[in-house]
Amino acid sequence: TKAMTTEDLQEDSISKLRENILSSLSQDYLLSDLNTRMTLQDLLYKIKVEEEGCIKLRVKKFDGTMIAVEMLRRAKVGDLKKAIKQKVNKKLKSNLKEGISWKYIWKKYQLAHGQTVLSDDSREVASYEVVDGSELKFIARRMEKRQKKFKKRDENYTMTKMKIPC
């Protein structure tokens, strides 16, 4: 027989440890519903949800379909955007050859709760009076930047046309 290298022993040990953990998880009442293929990040998020609690939101897309998103109660708007991105990417992963340009989406659209726009990514979602079961929607961004650009251009134009005495 071939002598096992240190790497082989480590891989074997890790594999046995993984089997033992998965066996323990499947037998534990509280942990039996965990997906055995979840990442460490997913597991840490699940633990945080259990500790802090979470809210479930529905986000209405332009085509009328809804995206169900679950997030921590104290999550920020930026976290909500990430959760939407992950949810949509998971659903569309098998159907799309190319990914969605989320930079473009967030540049052209923003989230709103009723008439309130969730404009500040660093602000908590709850500060916009979003509660468990709330419905959010995508709305087109106003062209504020474009308006500022044209305003600045017009100001520069009028300044050059004005005759300033020396």
C-alpha cells in the first residue's frame, strides 16, 4: 500500500470531521433544517438572525412579480440591496448567460416604501418605517445629477457671455 502523505491525512481528517458534524446536525432538533451545503457566511447569518430576529419584506419589480427578502431587523439599506441582488442572482443563475449589471440597476432605480425613497445606503431600513411584511418597490431615479450638470453648464455659459469690467 501507498504511504499516506500529510496532505492526505489532513484531507481524510477533514472529511471525517465533516461527516461527524453533518451527522450531528441532522440529529439535532434545532439544527436539522440547515442546508448541509451552506457556506460559513450563510451559517453565521442564520445564527445572527436567531439572535437579533429578522423581518420579511416583499419587493415589487416593474413586471409586477415579487421578490421575498429576509433580513436582520437592524439591517441597513445597503444590506437590503445586497439581499435583493443575491436573491435575484440565485433565481436567474441558471437562466442567464450573462449577469445583471447591479451597478446600472442602482444607478437608474431606487427602492421606495410608499412615497418614501430609501435613499441612504448607510441608514437602517427601519428608520424609513419599514416593518415586517412591508412591500417595497423599484422606482426610477430622478435625473438630479443630469440637472445639476446642465445647471452648471448654463451658469458657465452665462458667465462667459457676461462682460465683466476690469
